[in-house]
Amino acid sequence: MTVSYERRGATAVVTMNRPKYRNAQNSAMTYALDDAFRRAVEDDEVGVIVLAGSGDHFSAGHDIGTPERDVDQSFDRRAVVWWDHTTRSGGDQRFARESEVYLGMCRRWRELPKPMIAMVQGACIAGGLMLAWCADLVVACEDAFFADPVVRMGIPGVEYFAHPWVMGPRFAKEFLFTGERIPAARAKEWGMVNRVVPRDELEAETFTLADRIATMPQFGLALTKKAVNQAEDLMGMRSGMDSVFGLHHLAHAHNAEVSKDSLAGQDARSMRDES
């Protein structure tokens, strides 16, 4: 089971469950997350959703090399209206898949009508950032670290390109240009994290916050979330993501032309060891 679901009072806890692979996200996990989020939304007793990762790490990002990688399998197209990627080739194939399981799904989850808190420990890297960023609040423990090293592949950031909005343009450039890991305390300084606590206090802090939010009127929370999201979009977030998604795919195509593959020869090990 790639994702587990439980209720803690008025809080639904959705937990990524691939600890052996640091919760790397394959398509099976994507759709299991979507099922869990939909279950939480449809439960009138749930006021808040907590997104967590089992084991030592929140998420090491997209699955680019585990034995359970499933890029060649069809998906249940829910986020966008597009054709099945497995019947296509080249840029057509990659654009179809990434529009659905990466950008499209994260946008879908950002618009959930209930507040979501990401509870982050250990690694939150590349695709893991996308999972945390589509949450409304981020609570991290002191040993958490964040990185988007995909510029090493010649790619200008992950598909859900929220960087300038979640940390500001200058910090976004430093974050991307260097690909360095930043600790939770610095992520909080940049405005990307709400609270930083010792690891043994992470759950207590997260669920205390969730319980407090869950006492607010549900419809009021939904409207407030929509209001802030709309303000971000008026500041260019949605159209900015669309434009960068195009650059992202230009980079993949360039890599396929000048190197051995669309990832410029990088794999999970090289990305981990160099970041």
C-alpha cells in the first residue's frame, strides 16, 4: 500500500508509505494520494488534512529509478483532459504524462476545499517540494532539508514551479542556481515553512495546529483558502507555472538531443550524491 489513511478526530492523516525509497513518488502513489484526499474532502467530519511521509524522510521526489517505477503504465486521467501517454512517443509522451501526474495533480490538490498541512521530516527534494507546496501550511522538524537540484539536469526547476511565490524571486534563484540543500530554519526565514520544531515534537505541533484550525467554520475555511489562492494567481502564479512548464519540456527535449536521455544522464543516486 503506497499511501495510508486514518482519522484522528477531525483530522484526516494521509501518509506516503514507500519508506524504503524515501517515499519517492510513482504514479501509483499519485493516484493513491488523490483517492485519499478525495476521501477526506467527502467526509463531512474531516476539517483538516495532514500530509505525511513514513520513515525518516518526507519525500525524495519523483521516482526516477526504483524497481516500482511505472512511467510505462496508463493512468486514470483525472487532472487534465488529454490522451493516454503510453500510446505516444517523444515529447508527446512526456508532455501528456507530466501534465497529468505532476503539474495537473498538484494543481488539483492545491484547490482542495479543506486546509492541508504538510508535516515534513528529513528530505523534501524536487518532486517532494511539489507535494509540500500544494499544502497550505508546512510544519517541519529541525532536521528537515529542502532542495531542487534539477538544474543539474539542465531543467529549470520541478514541474509545479511555485518557487518565486513560496520563497521570493531572489531566494528562488539562489535555491535553483546552487541546487544546495537548505535546512528547515532557513526555509522558514524564506517564508517557505510556517513552523520548525524538534523531531520529537513534530507530530504534537502539527496535530495541535490542525485541531485548532478544524474548529473554524468549514465553509469559511474553504472560502479563505480560495481567496488566498486567487490572490496568488492574480500575482501570476498559474500563468507563470504554465510558461515554465513549457521551458521544462524544452529542457527535456534538448537533453534528449545532446545527451543519452531526457534527464541528461542523471539518476536518483547522482542527484542525491551531488546535492
